[in-house]
Amino acid sequence: MEQKFVSSDLDNFWVAYDKILSTKDTTRQYELLREFYLDKATLGLKGLMEVRNYSEKELVDCITQNPKFWNSLKPNTRKLKSLYPKINANIQKLKKAYPDLKPVVIYFAVGAFRTGGTVQGNKILIGAEVSLADKTTVIDELPSWRQPFYKERNPYKELPLLCTHEYIHTQQKPLVENLLSMCLYEGVAEFVSSKITGTKSTTPAIEYGKANSEIVIAKFVSDLFVMTNNYNWLWGENRNELKIRDLGYYIGYEICERYYNLSKDKSKAIKELIELDYTNEKEVERIVNATQLLPKKLDELYKDYEAQRPTVTSIEPFKNGNQTIQAGVTQISINFSEEMDTNHRGFDYGPLGENHIYKFKQLIGWSNNNKTITIEVEFEPSKHYQVLLTNRFRNKKGIALKPYLLEFKTN
């Protein structure tokens, strides 16, 4: 299986780059970008623009504001093809370890700094401005928050492993939007790519996690079911006290590594990890519980979490279920079991649908040390009302409300 690479977008980019810098006319710069780069886009560049939602303005601004960066990056884009044999060798190793591997195309293009590598269907999309940089790349024009990545990593050298990682993503089933599945999704790709190529992961979070596993796992367990904290662990700037980006890669990697090491049939373990169905909660639990990485089994941790969730204790001026409420404008106060985060709230339709929700007038506000929210609504006569208080309500720790259905009837 010979790997297919497409890098013509890079050649087109440099033509566009030179022409854009030859004029100060902004309107003309956009025209040149389209004529020489975007209008000639491969399926890879089109996919990159779509999945990262890049705009023409972002691309032009990146080009005109960072000339030293681009001039220092250019040589690496010109010698990219020298890495093809190494990337191809990695893919052959992956094919040997996972015979069911489906071939995909690897595209190289230039974006606006929002990805080094991602996937779209059967395409691997490599952002050259991130993944083809090395220690010779001049970064002092870049924003200070963007520079640490280039200082800590050597992306050009790491490209073969990155391509293998992204290749595995193209073989995986869709992830589920919860923290554990997201960590496993990335952990599978990172562990399997490192294992089958014999290349140590270059993600700093993995080395940090192994050296500080006790505190990392404790923090992970505290965040496991808290919807607001996913980006402390993956794909974002970590804002908790650990301050290390992408520690979710460590969690997923460690689970996969332990599962692989415990498995007698290593080939079967790799197949199970790559083909994991994230919607199959029993299978996810089986793999995670088998590793004993977490202090308790997942169902026990969930019970602990459920016991911490805030609840609705009462509503005023009438009780839930009342069937003799007067029509007209009224205020409803909803009392919670503890102080809530006033920045988050959520009301939705009940089982009867949108025709059975009241007309919302205004938010009166929070009171009782933020344990009570008061809203003003309007009721019609002779109507059955339902409204669901959703888990978008959260306490001060970010733990979601147990959803609560308000239901009543008017005279």
C-alpha cells in the first residue's frame, strides 16, 4: 500500500504569498489570495478551510503580519517530500499492526494557525504553518501565547508520527461528547501510533502525567462528569491549577497502554482500541475498568458524582403539579439545594413539546445567596404547561443540575 500525498496547495500558497506582499491594496490582496490559492484549492485545502472555519481575512492578515515567520518556514515546505518515505514507512507499520487499515490521502496546505493536523472523512489535513516549523523558524512576530508551542516542540521532525496519529483518527468511530470518550479518542491515536512505530510520544502532557499521575488522575476524576471542564483537558488552554495543556492525551494514552500490556493477544487489543464504539458505554467501561487507572470503577464514580449534583428543592408561589393556577403574568421563584453559578441556566420544552411552554417575559434575577432564581412569565387560561430545567444550570463547582420538570395547569 503506497501512501498518496498531495502538496500542490503549498506551491500555490507561495505564488499567492509573493503576489500578496507586492501590493498594499487590501482589496487586491484578497483577489490574489482567491486567484492563486483558494480558487486552485485541492479537496484538502477546501476541507481545511471548512473544518477550521478559516476566513480570507485571517489568511491575508497572517501573510502580511508575519513575513519573517513565512520566509523562515518556506525551506521546510520545499523539502517536505524528503519526509514522505518516513511517513510511508510508518503507515506500512500501521497496516501490519492493523490489517483492516483503509487507505486515505494526506494533504498539506496552509491555514491560519488553528491546526497542525486534523481529519475530514477519508482525508488527513496537515496545516503547514504549524507542522512544518522547526527550531530555525522565526516566531517573534507571533502572539506571545502562540510561541510556546514552537519553543517546546519540533513539529517538522515530529511530522511522521503526527501523520500516523491522524491516520488512526480516520479509522476510528465518531467520538461521543464527554470527557472520557474524548480522552480515549486521542489516547488511542497517540498510543497506537507511538507503539507501532517505536517512536516516543512528543506530547509533553504524557511525560508530565506519568511523572505526576496521582494528582493528575485525582483532578481528572473531579472533572470526569463536569461538562464545563473538557477544554482544560483537550484542545484548549488548561485553566485549572495543573496548567498543562492536553492532559487528556495522557489519560487516554495511559488507559490504552495499560490495556495493551494486560492483553495476551496484542493484535486483538490494537484492533479493539482502534475500532472502539464510543456509544457503547459497556465496552468503554470494560476497557477503562480493566486498567484500574481510576480509583474506582466508572459506575461507582458516577454514583459519587450523582450524589454531588444540585437539585431543585421547591418552587414558589405554588407547588409543582398545581392544577389551579390563575392565568396572566406572574413571577416564579425556583429554589435550589445550594449556591448556583449565575452565568449558566437552561430551560427547555417538556415531553409535551413547545406548545406547552409558557411565554417568557423577563429574568428578575438571583437571590438567597444565588440559591433562588426568579423569572416572570405569562400564562394562558385552561392550558397544560411543562418546562424542563436542564443540566445547563450548574453549581459553583460546575457540577450540573439534575434535570427537573415543572408541570402545572391553569384555570
